[in-house]
Amino acid sequence: MDTLISWGYVGMFIAAFAAGSVLPGNSEVVMSALLAVGSDKWLLLLFATLGNVLGGMTCYYLGYLGNREWVIKYMKVKPEKLAKVEKFLDGKGAWLAFLVIVPFIGDVIIVVFGLMRSNFLIVSISMTIGKLLKYVVWMYASLGVIHLFN
């Protein structure tokens, strides 16, 4: 984590990419730390959102490959949970990719959109809006806490 913070905006991108993909990552901590040391909030927002969306696209393509066994094995998703998310999303449209920000099931939602061959453009736009809003809220919350201690 210290290495990512020391890399600044590139570290923010890497942390956000990992957090958006199936890799472990905590981009919010990196963002807060970089805000605390005076990094530009708008550049952080750009790098965080871009990295997180591109990481999320890896989940979409994992699903798009269509191999349910990989999803179950590598993402450690129980078949029942996968079926439940699929049933929830069926017929509701790719705009629900906004829900990718929901903890614990966000990655599964995007994988299921890939499995369902949902419209890539709509999934991308919706996911970007959700991830951007998540980071905006986190950024302002972090800045509020930072200002309490300055």
C-alpha cells in the first residue's frame, strides 16, 4: 500500500484497477492518503475512476468468455449466488451496471452482464457513472475528515 501511495497518480490508477477487477485492492485508502498529502483531487478522481472502470471491464470480459466454471472457481462465487444475480438482472437492462458499486456483489454483477452479453457501451457508461459517483462521495468525505485535523 505504501508503494502505491508513493507512486502518486499512477499508484492511484493501479489501486483502482485492482479494486475494480477480481484482484484485491483498496483504492479508497490510497485516495485518502494522497488527498492528505496534497495531491490534486480532480486528477485523483480521474485516475481512480479510469482505473476502476478498466478493472471492471476485466470482470465484464471474464463473463463474456462465457465460462461459468471460471467465474465460480476464480472469483469464488457460489453457483447459487451467480444464478440469483442473473435472475435479478435478467430483463432489467445494462443500465443496472451502475450497481457495480455495491460491496461484495458489484464484481459479480458486471461478470453476469458479460455472461448475458449485455450491451457493452451501456454497461460501460453506467458503470462509469456509478464508479465516478462513488469516488466523488469518498473524495469529499475524505477531504472533510482531513480538514478536521488541519
